[in-house]
Amino acid sequence: SEKEIEKERFRLYQFNELASSKVALDRSIPDNRPQSCLSLSYPTKLPTASVIIIFHNEAWSTLLRTVHSVLARSPPYLLREIVLVDDHSRLDTYGHLGSKLESYISQFTKVQLIRAPKREGLIRARLIGAKQAKGEVLVFLDSHCEANLGWLEPLLARIGENRSIVVTPDIEVIDLRTFGYTHEHGANNRGIFNWELTFKWRGIPEYERRRRKSDSDPIRSPTMAGGLFAIDKSYFYEIGSYDTEMSFWGGENVEISFRIWMCGGSLEIIPCSKVGHVFRESQPYKIGEGAIDRNNMRLAEVWMDDYKKIFYAMRPQLKGKDYGDVSGRKALRERLMCKSFKWYLDNVISELAIPDLYPIGRGEIRNLGTNTCLDTLAKNEAGGEPGMYMCHGMGNNQ
């Protein structure tokens, strides 16, 4: 039955692939750009782009809708190529990614496919794609996206003004169950992080709202989600591309964010560039146990100076665990003469609450009568009003 097929495919992809397969590969989607974007004009001479898409066991419809949307909505003179990197998909189960995919994309002169001979993970697979890319700007996209109208020019124009600015589109939501395209994510958020080094979306603080004169102005963002961004190709290598000792994915987005800001660049969300993305609730494939922890430890050791103690206080089970050799990354930081992590906290993300490095005590405050604990109630900004909540014993917000 259709319901059973839907369930089985959901298991394979962690989104409703059956619904996706009924949606046209080149459907039209709503143009949600702020009105002020529509009157902007861009220089005719802009850097060219290579769009790099990594996929692993991806569904046919979502992968090709990503490709079609980029081809249809990018000016041909700016789109140098689309580089698809197959990160060792399992062709026995996901057979559509084999010769069927090869013959389908052969109709597009600008699309090339590289197959990784073994599973590399997102970080190393992206480096394989970047090495092949001939455009002046690398645009990384996930394999279940839809580029919207006029998405590319604003990204390239900003990099054209200053090659040390790394830009992300404003990410919109493709519903994982219905595949409807909605604006709910919207340009009222920017990326931050918590002290476990997890990326978080947060409302734009007052000081950043005041700095911007128009809703088409770029939004300075302390961190990026990592799935979708554009960077000048030579600048990407100058600032150390990715830490190749990080495995699979996880932590690399926060690492590159800290590095860009601390080493003289900046990170911006461009509200005039809209790209839809399917946000999955969980990954359909397993990644190495402890890979994200190890990645985060590498990032803390290289970039966070004394503040790494806060990370380890949040994740005490990681103390003494192996994180590999970081001497090369530390040398990179010296060579680029990067600023301190304190500078980043003071100048880029001044709204973030910083736990005391040397607290008098640490732990929960519990009311034994009601078994409730003092809790931040999810208000993570400094000066938020705490309250009482059922104790959960997990630390974190208690």
C-alpha cells in the first residue's frame, strides 16, 4: 500500500520521499525576498561560481531538484559548473545513484560527477570537490535544497566587494513531510553556539538590528549552520580550508566560523539570497561514535584559549580523551596572526552569556520539597530571568 511505501522510504531517507517524488524537479517556488532586494542592481562583472554538492545515499528527487534549481535560477555566465561528489553511496540499496544518475546528468554540460572510492564524510568530500572546482567562488550546498530566484548574484556580489567575507543564503524551509516550501525560517535569526559547541539559531540582537539600515542589508553572523555557504576559492585555502583530521561532519561549521572571524574575515547572512532546505529530524546513516566529540575537542584546543575549560566543564566525560595532533592547526593560527577567543566573544557575540571560568561552585540548585531546580528556562542570553523547573539531572540549563 502507499502508506507502507511512504513509511519504508521515510526510513531510508528520514523525509517523506514519496511526497517528494510527486513534486516536479523544476517546480516554481514562492519568491520571499524583502521588497528592498528587488530594486538592487548588481555589477555585471562578478566572480564565477562552482556549486559543490556532496551526497551520500540521497533520494533521486531531492538531489536532482537541487541540481535543476541551481541550473534554472543561476545566470549561465556566473555558473561555471556544478560538482557532484558521491561520498561512497551504497549502490546496492540506492541503485538510482549509479549509471541511471550518470546518464541523466550527461544532458547537462555544466554538471560533473566525482565518486569517492571510500567513505570520506562531508568534510573531506567537500575538499575533493573544491580541488576540482574551476570557479572563483566555491558555493557549498546540501543535496536536498532548492535555490530560489536571484539567489546567486547577491552572494557573489558581496564576495566581489571583499573576498574575506564568507556568505550564507537566508535558509528557508522545505517541509520534510509535505515538501511544501515555506518562509518560516526567515531572516530574523543568526547563528550562535552554546558552550557544548553546538550550533544554534538565535534572534538578531538589538545592536545588529540598529547597525543595519535596510532589510536587504547583510546580517553579521557569529557562526554558520555549515550546510550552505559561499567563499572565495583562494581565500578558502588561505585560511586553512577544513581541518582534515576532523571526521564525517559535526563541529566543522563552528570551527570554520571561529577561524573566519578570528583571522580577519567575517561571516554574513545575505537576506536577498534565498535557498530552501529540507531539515531532517535525524540522520538516515550512522556516523562514527565519538566523531563529533573528537571534532569539538580539536576545535576547542586550537581556537578557544582558556575558554576551552568551559567546554570541558560542560562535557567532563571528554577530559583526557584523544583528539589527535593539532600542531598543524595551531601553526596555521600563528601564521595567520589570528586574534584571541576573548576578542571574538567581546566583538562578535557580545550577547552570549559566558559562565565564570573559576566559579565558586558548579551544579544544580534543587528545592527538595517540590523536586524542582533553578533553570534558565531556555533563555540563554545574559540577563535572562531564571525560574523553577522539574529537575532532570543533565546539567546544561540547570
